[in-house]
Amino acid sequence: MKTLSRFNLHVALIHYPVIDKKGDTVASAVTNLDLHDIARAARTYGIRSFHVITPLEDQRGLAAKIVGHWTGGAGGDHNPKRREALELVKITASLDETRALIAGENGEPPAVVATCARRYPDAYGFDQLAERLETGSPHLIIFGTAWGLHPDLIEASEIILEPIGDHQGYNHLSVRCAAAIVMDRLLMSRS
Amino acid sequence: MKTLSRFNLHVALIHYPVIDKKGDTVASAVTNLDLHDIARAARTYGIRSFHVITPLEDQRGLAAKIVGHWTGGAGGDHNPKRREALELVKITASLDETRALIAGENGEPPAVVATCARRYPDAYGFDQLAERLETGSPHLIIFGTAWGLHPDLIEASEIILEPIGDHQGYNHLSVRCAAAIVMDRLLMSRS
């Protein structure tokens, strides 16, 4: 039943290392709605897997409880569509663990694509990334919670994606909305 | 400072009449994150105003309290970017009140554009709607909470927008993500 995009595309929501308002490194808390919203968008666009990444064990437990309610428990019977979405979620302790998991399923590790509201000089455009996805090799787009991904994580990524917009100089979307827009731009009429 | 899209575009989040899972008419509860996420997207894309519509007085009070915290209170000092977004919010009791408000500011009422996850035979495409927006006349896009806008409301609208996707047959985005994607498709590289 489950139909996937022909792109071998994965997404991840990073809770550490991210930055706070002052630019300090923090571990953010797992949020119920982030999981639901991004899982629903991922399912809508035929994304292969959605990784929720946090090094904090209790936060992984919380994420597992949320997901379990909808995939195994009463929530899934009540709302099978929500189950279909949350079945895409994998919970890991680190980006390395996520990369290893995707590598194990694909025979090669994914190229990591960082997202950021600031423009990096060598950033990929959306069309340019879509072209690379046409090769069928696995790619993992990472989104940061709080005030965004830590710069070290961005600069260590194979690819940096251009920001969604410098629209009117204001660029402060929620990570939920940003993730949905990125998937839409890459996969709308291309999947 | 505030820069707007050249489109005279407004958005509204409707809490009544919407339908529940069984298709029954309900009034849904105002949600903090809906207000924040849609206001932030509206500000990002240069939308003129964002109307939160509910006939329930206590729910309007709750919405006013959330907005007031960020526009007038401590929240605004703490996070001026959030204030800029939430300043777009207007709280009304009905779609008629919202239309009258926009008419008062523009000399003509807005054409109402309904959104729906199902495809109506005479639905507008995104490009087609963008062409109409080029005229500069006011338009109001309405989004439904819960399981979506009541069919009567959709059918009474001047325009019905095509669904975001029949991607892989799954089309269950959150209203927050759907609203962000609609704004992106209409205003990205057009504003």
C-alpha cells in the first residue's frame, strides 16, 4: 500500500547540537507536534524515513511513547492515517547512528543536506538538489529545532540547502512549516 | 519597516464551521501553535493580515491573550521577531466580520478562496490564482482546523483552490503546514 517517492530521500529533526537565541549550543526538548507535523508531511511526499535525533535518553523515551501510541496503541485504531505517518519515524541518539541506519538499508550512507535560514555562499538551490536526487542515491535532509542547527553541523554536511526565502527580509518559519515547504519544493510535481 | 507582498492577500484560520472525523459540524479549540506558525509564515511571505475566526467568546479571549503576550507584553521584548509576526493577527467572530474588516480597509470585500484536501471539479490551480492576485484586488484564503472547512463554507466561496497534493494518495497535512505550503506556492518568487 505504501507508495514512496522515487527519490531516495530521508529527513531528520535534530535536537542536539542546535543553538539558542544567543547562539549557545543547547539540546532542545522533543515536541509532540513536531513529530506529528513532520511525519504527516513526510508521508504526504513519499519520504523514506523520518529520524528524530536526540542524545538524551529520556527524550528518546518520550518520542518512542508518542510514536508508540499512534503506531501500536489505541491512537492507531482511532486514526489509521496518523499511524501511517508515524510509522516513518525512527528515533536515534545521533546523526551518526541515523547515517549508519540508512547506510545499512541502502548499501551506502546518505549525503547529508543541511538546512539553514542564513545563506551560505556555496549553498545548493532547490532545483540543483532535485537534480542530484535523480541519481537515486540516498540523501538525508536535516532540520534544526530551537534557533537552528549548530554551525559546525552545517559546515560538516556534504550539501547546504539555500534558505527558503529572504522574503521581505523576515525569515522565521517554524521548523514544522520549513520542513513541509522544503519537501513541497523538492517533491511537488517531481515525485 | 514592514514590507508587504504586492499581492493584496489575507489569510484566515476558521474554527467554525469545520467538520470532525465523522463529518459532523463542530467548533474547534484555538491552538497556540496554529497562531504562531501561521503568523510567522504570513509575516515571512508578506501577507496583509491573518484572521483567527471563532464564534466562541472564551476562545477569542484565549487567542487575544496569546497574541497580547507577544505584541504588548514581555514576550514581545524577549522576541521582537515573534511580535512582528503576531501583529498580523486579527481575531473575529465570523467570516462575515473578517470580510467586513478587510472591505473597510480596502474599499471592497475580499474574494474568498477556500482550501480543501479534496479536489473540486472547478478548483483553481495555484498559477491561476496567482494570476488573479496580479490584479491587486483583495483576496482572503481560508483554512479549516479539525478535519477541514465545512462543505457549505467551501461551496459558498468565490474560489476553491486545488488540493496541495494527491501525492501517493496520502494527503493529511496539518493545517499549519498546509497554510505554509499554500503561501509558498503562491508567493515564492512572485512577491
